Amino acid sequence: MAVGKPGDSIPVEQVTPGLARLKLAMANVYFVGRPGGAWVLVDTCTPGHAARIRSAAEQRFGGARPSVILLTHGHWDHAGSALELANIWDVPIYAHRLERPFLTGRDQYPPRDPTVGGATALLCRFFPRVAANLGARLKDLPADGEVPGLPEWRWYHTPGHAPGHVVFFQPDESVLLAGDACATMDLDSAIGLLTQAPRISRPPAPFTFDWDQAHHSVELLADLRPQVLATGHGEPMRGREVAEGLAQLARDFPRPGHGRYADEAARTDESGVTYLPAAPDDRLPKIAAAAGLSALALGILAVAAARRRSEN
């Protein structure tokens, strides 16, 4: 259901009475709270979306600002507009303490892995690798699992895709905001990216640095048995297929057969990255460069031949 005035170009989809989604090009943004009451923002997509998110929030909540901004993790497609929005609204930003080195400019996440295979891995070569610096706006989530601004919710640590990745769960209504602990579309398939057909799938592969932890995190999600699943990438899903899909993903978790982190994880702590496996040979850029040089050489030869013909 779209919320807003006729003609609005920023459709806000109501997932449940207390949860709405703004679908942006790279990732989903969620508004938690009912119109007329207190609310929080979960994730903020890439940089440059602050005005769009703010307009969508005004459609749903009028002029009310959120009590806090919550981040499932600090990757650029989830934390990119967080600081600008926090400054506009004058609110804190909460994330897990293990995300702090990557959200204060102290360190960068383990490098993405374009050799892991799949459509997103191919595209990730063109994504910028940027580190956010949220400064004094950044606060650590409470250690007891309470969620600031959402007293009826709980957060759970779900690492693997990011060191301090968390999910947010409302047990009374069985609603799970899963970030990138899983996806509800097939990010490994070009067809899946184009159609965005609902399918509970593994986390975005080229940005997942510890596959053992990622598997354990999906097992935790399955144990929660949610009835509504809203993720960073893909359409929200509801009903019995959610619990069944998570259980199947946990049971038959598709760990990659090759790639930088397939056999050995990167290691991190509160200071940032402490160990990286060796990077495998990425032949695609070399192949592309060779193809480009070959095309350039053929073009030069064609031009030279054309000139010789015109001179004769």
C-alpha cells in the first residue's frame, strides 16, 4: 500500500501497520512506528538519498522526526545517508560496537570479493569502496539486546556479512528486519536481479567475509521463526513460507565453492580488520583489458587501412 498524496513520486509501502518500506535503487529503507506516534528509521541506503528519505518520512509521519536511526550494519548501501539525516533531525545513530571502526573512519571493511561468482560479484567491481565517519552521532547498541526507540523489539548479533551486523525482531508480531543477514531475492543471478522475484537467499556474496558466521546467523534467523521478513535487498515476505524458507536456507546453506573467503575468513575485532586471506587472481579485469586493447588495435588498423585506400 502506498502512503502519500496523489502524484507523489516517493511511494512508501506499508508492510504491517507499524512498518513501512521505502524501496530505493540499491537497498530498502524501513520506517518503524505508526503514523501519529514515535518512530525510528532503520538503514539509510547509499549517500545522496537523504532528501528522498526525509520526504518519504514526512509523507508517513508529517513533520515528526525519528527518535533514533538504527543501522543493521555500516556498509555503504545501508549507512550512506545516515550522517546527513542525523544532522538534519539532530538524532543519534545506533550500531553494534564491532561496526564502530568502520563507521568512524578508523578502518575499512574487508575487501569485497569479485571472484566469488554470481551477478552481484560481477557488478561489485564498479561499486565504490568508501568508509563512513559518523563521528559523535554514532552510539553503541545496548549490550542487553534492547533497541533504542523500540521497547517492544530486540536486536540480535548476526555476523558474517559484517562484523557487527545485527537484526531487529518484534516477537509479538513476529516481524524480522534482517538487513543483509539474508536476502529475499537471488542476488547471485542476473535474472534474479532483474525480476527481484521473492526468494529467501544467502547474504550478498562478494561482501560477506566469514561464511561460517553467516551460516550460523541464518540458523539464528530460522530459530526466530518470523512471519514477516523484511531485508535490505528484495521484497518483504510474509506467511508460513518465511519460516519454511529460512529453515531451508539454514539447512542447505549455499557456501561458495571458491573465492577469497570461501575457505578462510577475514578476522576483525574492535580495532578493525586484523587478518585477511590472500586475494585470489582476478582474471576478469585482465581479460577485459586485453579485449579492450585488441579492439583498440583493430580500430587503429581499420582507420589506417581506410586512409591508405583513400590515398590510393
